[in-house]
Amino acid sequence: MRGMKHARLIRIAFASLLGLAVAAGIAWWQLNTASRMATSGLPGLGGPFTLVDHTGRTVTQADFGDRLRLMYFGYTYCPDVCPTELSAMAGALDRLGPAAERVQPLFISIDPQRDTVSHMKDYVVLFHPRLVGLTGTPEQVQAAAKAYRVYYAKAPGGGADDYLMDHSSFVYLVSPAGAVVTVFPAKTTPDAMAEGIRARL
Ligand code: NI
């Protein structure tokens, strides 16, 4: 009788300990997940890149100091979407005033065949004095686009040098460490973009 009571007590104690361990495990997992989200931003999006800027210098994601990166992938021959988005980025920076110094706008070509370094140099100044144009080898561009899950392809029906590019259109706000913290969909207004950037400055 006494032995059975003892065994029952041990079973209850064991079950309680097991319950505590499970609860502690869940709490740890939740904390861990929350902190991972806070430090890495949108999981699986973004990453390091190596490209060539519009002055011919090879640069990586790490070359823009402690500024937030405001990034857009497109091409200089784009008739409408790219100019609209680059203008929105410039407009957002204008609205930020002096705080815009803490943001680095980047335009990454997905058409390296035509977007040469000198062509990028002539193009970026049309939008913002601090806009950096990035191009590179087809492989470098492909790797950068893949990291940001950017779709791009030559549109059917064009010639060898006269063609349109199909491409996804998002403006990415990226931390100095390379984490994507905000994605602005196409047609975000300069006001909304400025507000989104200010929230991260
Ligand atoms: Ni475009």
C-alpha cells in the first residue's frame, strides 16, 4: 500500500516536470523566433551581392556604410514602370529632408547587356544626385536578383538590341547588415514611402 502510494507520487512528480519542460521549450522557441524576426527582417529575402557601380568600381552590399539601402531592380530602357518607381524613391528622399542622408538609393540593372557602366552613369543623375547605379556581368546581376527574388526576362517580340524586359517591381528597404526590413509594392506614393523609411530610421 505504502509502496503504491510512493510510485503514484513519483509518477505525478514526473508528469509535472515533463509539463514544465514542454512549457519552457515552447517559451524558448517563441522568444527565439521573435528575436530572429527582429534581427533578420523578412526571412529568406535579400542577401549579399557583388556588382559594378556607375563609376566602374566593384562594390558589395557592405559598401554603403551604416545607411539604410533603398533598392530597386529595373533597366534604363524601361519606358514607364522603372522611371515612375525611381521618381517615387527620389520624391521620398526629398520628403525626408536632412534624414535622407542616412539612406542610400540604389538602382540595380536587370539588363546588363545594354546597361553599361557609362550608360548607368548618364541615367541615374536624371533621378537623384545620390542615386547609385549598379550593373555587372550577367552572372553577378542574376545572383543579386535571385537573392531578392526578382523575376526578369526579355519580353518576346524584340530584336537583338531593341527589346523590352519583363520584371517584378518592388522597392526594398534594407538594413546595413543586409536584412530586408520593408518592401514597398509598385505605385507606392512618395509620401507613403517616406513614412515607411522614417519608421526605420
Ligand atoms: Ni521597368
